[in-house]
Amino acid sequence: MSDDDDQTPDDDGKGEGENLPGWGSSDKRRRRQGGPVKKGGDARAAKQMFERVKTARGRKTSSTRWLQRQLNDPYVKKAQMEGYRSRAAYKLLQLDERFKLLKPGMRVVDLGSAPGGWVQVALKAGASEVVGIDLLEIEAIAGATLLQKDFTEDDAPALVKAEMGGSADAVISDLAPWTTGHKSTDHLRIVALAEMAAHFAVETLKPGGFFIAKVFQGGSDDGLLNLLKTNFEKVRHFKPDASRSESAETFVVAMGFKG
Ligand SMILES: C[S@@+](CC[C@H](N)C(=O)[O-])C[C@H]1O[C@@H](n2cnc3c(N)ncnc32)[C@H](O)[C@@H]1O
């Protein structure tokens, strides 16, 4: 993923740190872990004491750190209580709260969807159609079409468009490449994905539509910004509270597609 915070316990370069245990897996596995999450759970549960993870033999220190952070992350707990598949869901909810973007009946393309938190948020806001794509398999969500495919493959944009069957009101991208640990390389990779997403948005959106993409703070993304400023009425950067403060991740929001 795009920042150190989103990495798996087992692999310093790849990650599903946004994902909650039990999602993207079989129902059997979810049952083993305590059953499906109920909506509107007990808020007191979010105030549990700080949990320490014992360093198990064979588990790397970085894995222990990741697990400890997940166990003590308020958004992880909130997502489990409210039935969202990832803590990332709160990033979109907070972007929407700030810019009032999602409306009932919207047709939404979600790039980098797994495990499906943003898809859930769009549907809950009343989207009439959601098409998602990810390298990883995404467990089915009623009301959404979910593709397992690399978005950078030549035929991917056309496939997503065909599934949408027409233009979209929103293209939202939480695409995050596996990190290498080398800051400037990681930055270039995330900007390249965001630029691809932006070109796709320009080809796919209806006039008035909006675009969101995950980017890194402090790097040069002039190409992306110029493209957005040319094609949208308003372009803003926003780092939601759910985006960890120590992470360089932020979001670019482009509103009022000129068509
Ligand atoms: C931060 S996660 C998305 C979380 C998601 N928004 C949610 O709410 O559950 C980023 C996702 O981007 C996906 N990704 C990275 N590169 C990709 C690519 N080239 N094509 C498709 N998906 C990609 C990763 O597999 C990962 O699942």
C-alpha cells in the first residue's frame, strides 16, 4: 500500500492494513472470528483499554507493531462495530462530510476497491450503481459490480466503462501501490496511478461529476493538478482525520467536471 501504515504484518512491502479481519475471506472464516459485525454496536467497546500484543516466537517486530496498532486504532474498532469492511471507509465518509459529494441515484466507479469499504459507503449514500475494480478478489456486495483486475492493464478502463454501461457521476480512487520503502519511488508510483485514474475520470464522468484520488503530500504532482484544474471547476486537497497523521497520504478532490 501507499504508506507505512497500511502494511500487512507479514510483508513490509505489501499490505491490506486497511482491511479488517474476516473480510475478503469465506463466511466460515468470518464465523470463526466471532460472526458478522452488527451495525450500531456498543460505543463503550471503542473505549477499550490499550491492548498489548505479546511478541510471539516467529513473528517479526514489525508484525507485532502492526497488530498492536490495528488493535488500538479507534477507526478499526468503529468499522467493526458499524459493519464496514475497512477503516478506509471513514476516509470517504469524512471527505463526503467536508465536500458534500455523494447523492442518492449516483453512478460511481471505485478504483482500488478491496475489501470494499468505499463501495459500502457509496451504496449507503444511495448510489444506484457502483462498479469497483481491484487486483485482489473482493467478496460480493449486493448492488455493486466488482472486478478483479489490474487497473493499469490496457483493457481495464474499457472494461470498467462497459460494466458501468454509460457515464458516471463520480470516479473515486483509493488505489495504493505496494510500497518499496524508497520514498521517491513510492511517490512516483502513487502519482502514476492517480494520473491514470484522473485520465479515466475525464473520459468517463458526466458534466458536473467529481473525482477523488489518494496522493502523497509534499511531492511534485503538477501534471495531475494541471489536468484536474483544466477539466474541473474546483480542485482541493484534504486529509481526513481517519488518514493517519504520520502517513504522507492525502486526497485530491476535483469537483464540477466541465465535460
Ligand atoms: C487502500 S486499499 C483500498 C481500500 C478501499 N478503498 C476500501 O475502502 O476498502 C488500496 C487498494 O488498491 C489496490 N490496487 C493497487 N494497485 C492496483 C492496480 N494496479 N489495479 C487495481 N487495484 C490496485 C490494492 O490491491 C488495494 O486493495
